[in-house]
Amino acid sequence: MSTVDWKNYEPVLIPNIKDLHKIDVYRKNGGYEGWKAVLTDNEKWSDPKSVVNEVKSANIRGRGGAGFNAGLKWSFMPPADGGPRYLACNGDESEPGTFKDRKIFEYNPHIFIEGALIAAYAMEVTSIYVYIRGEYKAYIDMMEKAIQDAYDAGLIGKNIFGTDYSVEFYVHSGAGAYICGEETSMLESLEGKRGYPRVKPPFPAQKGLWGRPTTINNIETLSHVTSVINKGADWFKSVGAENHPGPLLYGISGHVNRPGVYELPSGMPILELINEVAGGMRNGKKLKAVIPGGSSTPVVRADQLDGVTMDSDSLREVGTMLGTAGMVVMDEDTDMVDMLWRITHFYHHESCGQCTPCRDGTGWLEKVMLKIKNGEGEIKDLDLLLDITTMMEGRTICALADAAAWPVRHTITRFRDEFEARCKKSVHAVA
Amino acid sequence: MPEVFIDGKRFEYDGDQRLLQFIQDKGLEVPFFCYHPSLSAPANCRQCLVKVGQPVKDRETGEYELDEDGNRVIRWFPKLQTSCNTMISDGMVVHTQETDDLVKRAQKDTLEFILINHPLDCPICDQAGECPLQIQTYKYGPEGSRFEVKKVHKPKRVQLGPRVILDAERCINCTRCVRFTDEISETHQLTITSRGDKNYPATAPGMEFDDAYSLNTVDICPVGALTSADFRFRARVWEMNQTPSIDITNSKGTNIDLWTRDNLVLRITPRFNEAVNNHWMPDEGREAYHLFNENRISKPLQKLDEGQTKSSWNNAFATVAEQLEDVSKDDVLLIGSSHASVEENYMLSKFASILGYNTPVFSSHIEEGKSDGFLLTDDVAPNANGCRLLGFKEVSGDELSKSVSSAKVILLLNDNVVDRGVINKDHLSNSFVISFATNHTDTTRNADLVIPITCVAEHAASYVNIDGRIQRSFPAKETKYTNRRLDFEMNEGRLDRYGTNFDNWVTEENKIDCLPFWIVINKISEEMGLDDFTFQSGREIMDEISSSVTPFEGVSYAKMDEESGIVIQKEKQTV
């Protein structure tokens, strides 16, 4: 029983149009009309503020994982003072289980470029940076081509559409660090420094890139801006869950028959996503667990999933989060100990090493997990792992320590019997 | 006055203040590693976590909201805050490890994390004894470790530069060294390399850490990761005496500490003085300890035929008196020294005025291009301004050569005029040269009589730096004639107090047979039948200077100690 009418949903981010990544195909399908209207239609869009208000009322919850209202974030930018202001677009999607932005880069780069331009105008930004993870070499090249095409078409650059608004657009390649997807360390990386997250406050809106006001948005978030401008905030709010509205890119991976990225309304029931959208479990196996939004979101047992939908409220009830909506589906054959070890390995590898609890804690977690995985663990190690997670949580500059600690905490508590079965039996007889 | 409550105690404060610094200034304690008062606060060690709250104010009236007991309602930050980068605000309530168990637990946890990959090789680590990690682990750390798996291994004994060696395993990644090269010396030579628990400080590939201030990173390193190539494995800190002193390798007057053991100065570290050198000193000044230990003149030397032979003190004093007796007063040349203290130069000038000789001259020691606008100066002598303020005539090399050639007897206070090229050694051959010096040099080798005097490490004396600031040294090592336990200027270390003469670190070898210059003058004048010179210490001389030489009015050792130096010359003289 579905509460969401997803079967009749028409995709807007990655619609089924051939060669949409080419600028003329995109423009033939109404592309860049919103951008033109924002700049030239003075009746509808009287000033940048009107764009901010429209986006704010659409309640686009940031699609990068934190879920903050994008328009509200824009309104934190201080008034323009004539100096440079920046929009940094976060395309460094590196979290295991998350692979949605690449679909936008690949199939519809111009909807993102248009959204970024609208956002830039709304915040009176002078330069846009799009930070793409280094492993996406092909998409970096595609993005560069798409941006060049837009430049050639007079959509970016000096005095766009004859107005006095000018903006520059740059692509910046990451160098293989997960931490550079954290917004402040992305700024450090853009400045050419080591990707160490910054201490907040000051927040990027006050002091961002090179000490200037900066807003950081996810690629998908900015792509939605285009739809909001074209179709209106009310249309956007009418799609999907009420408190987390709009279309959502679901990246479904794991033991399903048809893994992939699906654009559907938010608030999809998880079981419908698995069984109908993704074609059901592979080889007819039984569902065991789901990680709903990338590896840092706590894993959920199959028996918890009845009626759970993909929106922040419903997921909070079962003790997890929406994250990036990159779902990892696991069948009954999955070894949760191996799975958790692999996640701890990832965070150990990716911790930037700035804060003590994360630098040494992630390594400790992995090493103890390896011991348990190899059958050399003891029951006390499980309690140690849980203790280490409390020692790490909330004590670091950025959220990577939390992201590393949550999966450990929740996988052990939700699948404790499996972990205990892998541990050595105590040699001491219990009286 | 805005107020802040720390562990229930009320304090008033002024201006923008970092919470951690404020807590320290009030004599309270919160453990920390990465914070340094002169560097930025990156808040990365997470050791100084405290619980912070703000009182809730009524939006309309601006009054504090009160609970039913009449206490202010406090809104606590959801997470513990690092006190190093938290700015104090009015009404802030802070709970440290003294009053909050969660804070105590958080600090213990951080230390447990730091220690899991730390090699715990304190018994062979140079930092042991002065190691913040060691001290804070004893105070705030866990009882043991629950870490039963393998530690991370990283490079050891990495020669980062000519003077600094890195042990990456000991490093706790506080980034103080990196921030030092970024913010203080501005050479940007260090960075952190690699990621997570594998990271450690390094230079760019193929580059050397040859910063002129590189050894400061060793001082500020809170563990034994960065060690001095020179001092490594030389001594344990608790076996040394730490004596305040002044850098004599240039005219900046950098405040330093001399670390001595068995009357050898083993290392020099900077001492905090906000008005002069802050926490820092150039690497060059740290080499000066060789001058105090090596190549010292012990016992007077007299020229006989070709070479110099050791002579008795009595013979030396008698020789000086004899030489001065038969010569006309204008044929005596007294040369003061910018390398000697105010007290020594004053003794020379008093000697001249009582015996009717010309006022001493001096030649300043300038090496063009040495200055870097920070702590290095072109003037490489510590006391040129002191000589000027005493009224000495500053002469050029040519003038000095001329007057040296025409003099019959020359009294030369500790200045190596030959080696530094002010005069040629042949100029000295026409006269009887009496050199009062600390070290063997070409100048002393060409003197007819060499009388060894104490160096800055052996006496209390003052120096006027390039900015007209007078500061003084303390005796750090004993001579043949002094005794640490009898001299109230000298401090006693652990070994002095608890060691015995039979301990293997006690030898007599390192005591130099030399006397303070004022004692030498006392003896010479006694030999000449004068009774004007009875000075026993630098303190007495300074008291006389302050009452007789105008610029030094009001200067005393007590005042210098209290105010860490006194500015006596307002406008800067051109050097």
C-alpha cells in the first residue's frame, strides 16, 4: 500500500530524453528559460531576494545528507559589499553507497549548471566553483565541456543576457579524499590547502573561501532549484513527503535485481523501493538489512522496515537517517561482521587526522573489528567498540568521527548475536 | 565589568579573551596540547574540552531569566567545547574537569586515544621530564590502556633539517611546528603529510627544514617528536640547572635560559619576554654555549720569548701595575667592548677616570645583512648601546688601528678585534697589550698578558640591547672561585641539592680558573696602591652606576628582575 503516487511521476532531473547532456537538446526542451527569466523577467523576479524567497518557500532540504533548507541557507549570506562572493557546489560524493550526483553530471549537467547560476544570482555571487571528486575523471571532462558550451552560448560570463550581472564558473577536481566532501574542508581544498575541516564558527557564509562569504550546496540540491524556478515552489512541495518535499534521487545498490539511480518522489516506502522499483531481492533471497542513506547512516534490520518511508521523520523513528538516499540493500547471506569491518576500514582510511578522537579512534575501531572478523575477538571487545564510539562522538571538529562511530554502534547493537557468535568463547567458566 | 563563572568562581574580564588562556592566567588548569599562546588555535588535539553554558536572557527586558530558586537559567552547549578557541562572553558558565565528570571523562578519553599510537618510550626519550604529554597523562590520563592491537608504525630518526630530527611515531599531530613555520618564521617549510593516524609533519620532497628559527619547533613540540640534533641524548632535563640569561650573539637581547650540568652549558632555550623575543630565539644563538664551555682561557697567560706561558694571578696583577707605573697617562689606551657587560665597561671607565687616562673607546661589531627584521640584528654584539650610554667614544677600525699603533700600553676588554678584522695583529706589536678575555682568539694570542675573566654564563651582569632595554644575566656555572651553594644569585638543581661529591656527574674539570673583571680591577688597583675598588658583585656596581651615570638612573637588579628588563633609552640610536 503506497502513500506516494510514484508510478505516475515524471522525472525532471534525469528525464528519459536522448542526448540531454548536449546544450542544444537541453535548450530545445526548455532549458535555460528559467535562467533567462530570472535575469530578464523583472516582473516575476524583481530582485535576487525574490528568488531566495521562492526557493526558501519550496523547502528544498539539502540533498548532501544534512537536509538543511537550501533557501534558508542562502539567506545567511551577508549583504553584498562589492567584494567577491562564492558559491561552492559539492560534487565530491564519496560516501560508500552514494552515486546519485554522477547521474546528473552524466545525463543532465545543464540542469545543474542552470540551478547553480540561479543560485549565484540569488546570492549575488561572483564566482561558482564545482568541486568534483577526482575519481570522476570522465564527469569532470563532461562538466568542463558543458560549462564551456554554456559560456559559448552566452549563459555564463560577463553581462549575461545584456544585464549587468556577471559570473564565472570553474570546475575543480578533488584528489581522492572523502573528507573534502565536508563543506569546510572542501573550501580548504579549493584554496589549495590540505583538506582539514575548519572550526565553525565562523560559518562559511561569513568567512568562506579566501575569507569571503561563501555558500556550499549539493549538486542535486542546485539541480532542484531549476525545477523550482520553472515549475514553482508549490509544484515542488506537492511532490513527495510533506516535511522533506520534492523529487529525490535514490541510489539503490546491493543485493537487488535492478540496482541503479531512480528519480522518484521523496518519502518512498523502503520496501516498495526494494521490491518494485529495484526489482526485488536478487535470487529470491530474503532481505536482511538496509543502510538507507550512505555508509554513515545506521543500518536497519528488515523486521524494522514495515511502513518505513524515505523521509527524515519516518527514518528517525527506526533510529537512522535519510543521508544521501544512497540505499545499500543486504540479503540474508550478508555477513554483518565483514560488512562492518569494511565500513570501519573506510573511515580509518579517510579520517583526515586532524582531531585526536577521530584520528586514533577510527584506527582502533578497524583494528578491533579486524580481530573480531578473524575470529580472534572476545566478547569484551564488543563492549570496547561501543565504548570507543561514545569516546568519539561529538568531540571533533567535523562529523566524520560521528559518521564512523554510528555504524559501529548501531550494527553491533542491532546484530549483536552475529558478532558474539564470531567471538572466542570465554575461557573462564562463569560461576 | 563583564563576568564569567569558572567552576563556580566568579571572575571579571576585559576585552576579547580565549577561555583557555583566561583559565591559565587565573592560575587554574585545563590540559591542552595544540594550543600555544603565540599561535593560532586550530582546536585539533581536543584535549581542552570543557562544558560551556550561557545564561538565558529575556528577549524583551534583556534581564537574565531566573529559575524558582532565583538562580540564572543556563543554556548549555549541546557538545563539550574546546576552551582554546572559545571566546569568553558575558555571563558564561564554565565547568572544567574539576567539577564535571563528563569533562573529566572526555579528557581521559582523548589521552587514551593519543597514547594508543604513541610509542611510550619515555625512558629513552629526550622530552621526558619536560613533556606535556607525560605530565598530563599522569594528571588526567587513564590508568592503563585497553589497546591490545598493533600500533601504527611511522618513520623514525628523520633528519628534517640540519638541526631538527623527527620521530614521527611520537608525534601527536598538534601542528604547532607547522603553524610556527606558517605564522612566526613564515618560511612555510613544514606541513602534515599523509592522512588519519598515519600522518606526521614533513617538508616538501627534497627540501630541508633549514629555517633560521627551526629549533623553536623543538621547544614547542609537546612530545619528543622533534628533537634537536645537537642536544639529543646529551642529558636528562631533571639533571640540569635552568638559569635565566641574555643572548650575547646579537644586540636583540633575546631572553634565554642556560641549561647546565656539571658546570657545562648543554643547551640554550628561549625564555618568554613579550617585549623582546616573545617565546622565540634564532637557532644561531643556541650555538653560543660552545663559547662558554670550549676554548676558554684558564689562568693568566704571559708572553715569554715567542710563546705564551701560564702565569700566577699575583704575577699577572703585578705585571699590570708595573707596566702602568712607568708610562705617561696619554700613552695608555683603554678599549671597551660591546661584547662585555655594562658593569665590566663601567669598571674600565672608572679605572680610567681615577687614574687620569683617556675615556675608553670601543668599536661596534656590525655584520651587514644579518638583520631579518625579527630577532637577528646587524649588530652582533650584545651591548653596543651600553658602551654608548657610558659615554665611550665609538671609533672606526682605522681610528682604532691608529691609536693602537701609537699607544704604549693597551688595556683591551673582551673584544676579538683581530679576528673580526678591525685591526691588524701587527698593530699590536709596538705596545704592551693586556687582554682581558674569556676565550682564546687571535687577539689574545698576540697579547703580552692575558687575564681570563668570567663570561656571561658565570656572572651576573647587564646588557643594553638595540632597543635601549637593559636586561641582566645570572651566573649559571661555577668558576674555580665560586660555589653554587654559597652564591645567592645561583639556583640549585635537583642534583645540587641531593647529589654528593662522589656522584659521577661531579667533576672539577669544567670549572674555569678565571675571575670577574671587577675583581681583576680590584686586585690591580690594590697592587697600584689605590683603595677605590672594592666591588664584589655586579649588583653593587649597578647600584653605583645608577647613582652616577644619568641614563642608568633608577636601574637596579631588583627592578630588572621584576620588570624583565627596563627601557632606559627611549629613542633608538642608529647602529
